[in-house]
Amino acid sequence: MCSTVIHQNPQILSDKRTVGLVCKPGRMEIERIADRIAQLLISHNINIQIDPGSCHVEQDNIVPTPLEDMDVDFVVTIGGDGTILYTLSRLKDRTTPIFCVNRGTVGFLTETGTTTAFNALEKIIAGECIIETNVNISSGVGDKVFPDALNEVYVVSKIPGRLLTMQIFLDAVRIDYGRADGAMLATPSGSTAYALAAGGSILAPDVNGLIFVPVCPPRFELKSIVIPDHATLEIELVKKGTSGLAVIDGQTRWDIEPHDKIWLKKSEAVTKFIRLYDNYYDRLNTRLIPRTL
């Protein structure tokens, strides 16, 4: 199965007809957009659960509900990729579909801008859309399992600026050894984010793989490598007295002790995005490639 799977003509709304609403906090213009989206949903007899920690909209049929408690057919996020990752880190069901309105800096994962969001929502309510599923990464140390990541799991020193010395294993076979500021394993989705900035390659969405990317290795002691998505990667911290952190999508951090092995592999869970059509290469061309001509 491909890392990204497209489902045509999905049933978006169930009998509960409830949608979640999450905003990038502290932006009044975003709350005005949220108010208009709420009005549109209510006009279709759809109930709304709104995250009170990020958004403040008061209308009938709106119930303030923390993300952790939302039970909805899908979630509308208004912000950028960070708002999406924040939402995923707190949703009790990470497989809840997400429709993303871009009010961020890049917003590669988002679907639409604010001017087209309302027409797009009309189409989604009518079922004129697709569901794009994306793989996640599961990770942990021993029996301790960290939250899943949509983009990447980043292993970094607990002390800023200090190098980590790492051994890298693929299905229990050592494949590399060396120092770096940190290292990450990224999904095809995540290959367009931090992994790309760190010098990794973009993985096309139909590649059945994950990409390991070291960050600032002196003398190129560690190398980037694409691994099959059925394999398990392990990163061992080998330097005595040097602790690390596992950072999940930039949202949560977990302690890693010296000589711990953090294991990383494709999760059984997926993230679902609601899109109007299969537009990956359109988004790649318009949002990540600089326009210089």
C-alpha cells in the first residue's frame, strides 16, 4: 500500500452531524473567519464543537469542547501546518479527518485559503471531495511508546548546542555511526518540512518509505537514507553522560537517557486530510518551490 492513499467520494457527515473548529490563537482576523465558517455550518444544521483554548466564537449550536474531548465527523483548522500538528497532538482520535484553511506562513498541508474556504466547505458537505490518508511514525524506548508523529520524530541533545554520538540500526543491523546535532526519521509528508530544511530529499507520496536525516553532522559522519516503511530504525545514544530528547512533530518532548535505543517505525494509525482533489504536486509547486521567474 502506498504511503498516501486517496479515497474518492467519502461519506463526510454521520448521523451526529458535528464538526470541530480549531484556530491559530491570538489572531482576531482568524476568529472572524471562524465566525463565518460557524455560520455556514449552522446553516446546514451542523453542530459545532469549538476548542476554547484556541478559538472564541459564540453562536447557537456551538459547544466549547477541548480537543481532547471532541467527538466529531471532521475538524476544521484555521492557521498553518503548526495548527494542524497541534490539533493532531491533542485529538483523542487521530484518524478524525481534518480540513485545513491556510492562515500560516507556508501551510503546505493545508487545503484552501480564506477566500475559497466557504465554497470548499459547501462541496465537502455535499460529499464532493476526497480523503487523503497519510502514514504516521510510531516510536518509543523499550516498552514506552511515544505519541505518533505525522511529520517526524527528531532526536536531539537535551543540552542545546551539544553533539550527540549515535549508532543507527536498521532491522537490528548497524548501518551508520557518528556525531550530529540530532537526527530524525520523517514520513513522506514530513519530508517536505524539517527534514527538507535539514538537507533531506522530498519523498513522493506514493513512495513506500521513510527518510532518516541527520542534522549538521561534522565531516558528514552520518548520512541520510531512505528506508522501506516495513523496517524498524533504531537510534542509540552511545556517549556516556549525554542525554537526549525525542521531539514529536515539534509538539511534545520525551527524555532519552544515555545508551537508550529509540525505535521508530511506521505506525498502524494514519492521518486523514479532506481535499477537493488529489493536489499534492500543485501544493508542492506553489508553496515550496520559490518563484523567481
